[in-house]
Amino acid sequence: MKIKDIIAILEEMAPLSYAEDFDNTGLLTGNADNEATGVLVCHDALEKVIDEAVLKNCNFIVSFHPILFSGLKKITGKNYVERALIKAIKNDISIYAVHTALDNHKHGVNKIMCNALGLHSTRILIPKENYIKKLVTYTIPENVDKLRNALFNAGAGNIGNYENCSFSSQGLGTYQGNEDSNPAIGEQGEFVEGKEIKIEVTFEKHLENKILKALFAHHVYEEVAYEIYSLENKHQNIGLGMIGELENAMAEEDFLQMVKEKMQAGGIRHSAFTGKKIKKVAVLGGSGSFAIKNAIAAGADAYITADLKYHQFYEAEGKLLLADIGHFESERYTKNYIVDYLMKKIPNFAIILSEENTNPVKYL
């Protein structure tokens, strides 16, 4: 199996187009055409993780965080990033990062947190914008079912909890081919007028090439008439953060103790108690201070995230309980999820969970 084959599987799990614009996801080092000897899955591709990969004969590292985040002008080994990259390149090890591509997935980082905390009735906290497109095309009635089904099979027509969604309307189409044309109906130079069906379907933007391939392959016209629009609709199943509910409401102190145990946190920094019981809980793995207002607007009783600064705790304003459980802790189960996913997809291949604890924060 080549590394690019495993990358294709990873991108089924977390399409790179799900990632935030600021992020650096995908293949960071190495040649995707190399044969894979084994996959080591980690949280951070540090130098000691590279050593582990060498020891375990894995030439492909799948990391949650990207070790290479911002641009480098020199690679001299002066810091931990450069040393890790040098060691990976010397040992011909490829590194791939998923990061916010998995953050934004409905079964990704935040759903993993919700599952760990026993939350139900979950939904995306900040649905992703500018991700839905719409295809409009026209065909003869005899071609409608075949074409529409091909578009569905390519991934079009999925809306929330529904699939195979489309809208069709009937109209009158006209055309006249020139001397170079080869019309499916009529002759060169003939003015043709006939019934046509207009088909409209939405799709996620990362599927555009696949959708167009299906359109051209299953349309009967020599020249396929189609239009693609970018929609302003928010995608309810892709986005940052998640909100759900506990089975039973809990006192604030009991809730924090439960979170500490479930997420194996070394400690929790939190805002002042509100005096209300906790039932509705918002979560956002990693640095989530930007979403405090979203958690409040969603009616959350508590918001669990990481990397909150001193003044940001004031933003709770007595409306909810803010809990900073630590960056690593909020994402700690992510690498396990990736391993489980890959093992189901390629069960007879070496998929190894890194034993290295790369959390840089320590607690007394």
C-alpha cells in the first residue's frame, strides 16, 4: 500500500476542505508515492515521536497537530520544529496532519468530547459558512432518473439528516447546432424545441470535481448546460464546537469533577459559579475563547474548552460556567479515534498508536 492510498482514506474521514483557512493540514513532509511500511498515529509529531516511528518501522506519521504550521526560511535544527523535520526527512518519514479538518467534522474532535462526557442530542455550535454549492442542469425527460441518480451517487443531494434531495421542474428548451455540432436530438442547423427537465441539487464544495464528472458521464447532450452557485446557507453538520445535554442536571462542582475525571485533566480553571445546575453543555476542543459568545447564545449552562486568558473568564458574565481543561486534555482521545478509523478501513496493515505523551503542560 502506498502512502497516498492511506491519505485517500484519511481524507474520507476528514476532507482537507473542512479545515480552517489559517491551518496547515495534509501532507507536510515526504513522498506520497512511497510504499508505506506502517502508520504511527500521534498528537504532535515531535522529535521523540519520529524516533518512535523509526523504532517501530513506520514511515508514515499521522499527527493531529501540524508540526509545520508557519513558514520556515531556514532549517538548521535550532528549535523543536526544525529538529523534528530534519529527523523525519533524514529517515524518509512522511508526516500528515488532520487538525481542523477533523475539528470541523460532525464525528470529530468535539463529538469525541461529547461522547466522553455522556452528552446526547448534540449539534454543531458554529456551523460552517460558504461550504454549500448548488448545481443546476437541464436534460430531456428520458435522461432524468439516470442523471439524477448519478449525481446522488457522487454525493449530491445530502441535506442534514436527509439524502437524495433534489428539485425538478419542467420547461421548454431550444437549441440549434452549427456545422461542427453532433446533437443527440435533431440535426446540424436544425432549430430544436422540446421538453426539458431542470434538475437542482446541493453539494459540499469539496465534491465539485466528482459531481461534474458524474454530470458529464451520464448526460446525453454533447454540450452540457449547467450552472454552479455558491450558497450562503450554513452547513449544519460541519463546523467548530458542539453543544449537547447531560442525561441529568448536575451541580456545578460535581460537573467539574466529572469533567476532570472523564477528560483526565490535571486541573480545571473555571469562572465563578453561577448557582445554576448544569444541563446543556457546549464544548470546543483546543483554543476556544472565540466561541464564548456562541455558547452563551446557544443557551449553554457550561462551556468546556482550553487556552482561556485571564480577562476572558469575565466574559461568562454570570450567564454560564467557563471551564478551561487544558489544550491537550480537550483533544486527548482524538488519536485513538484516528487509529480506530484506520484499523477498520485497513485491518491487515500496521496501524500503531503512539506511546509518547506530547503534552507540554505539566501539573504539580
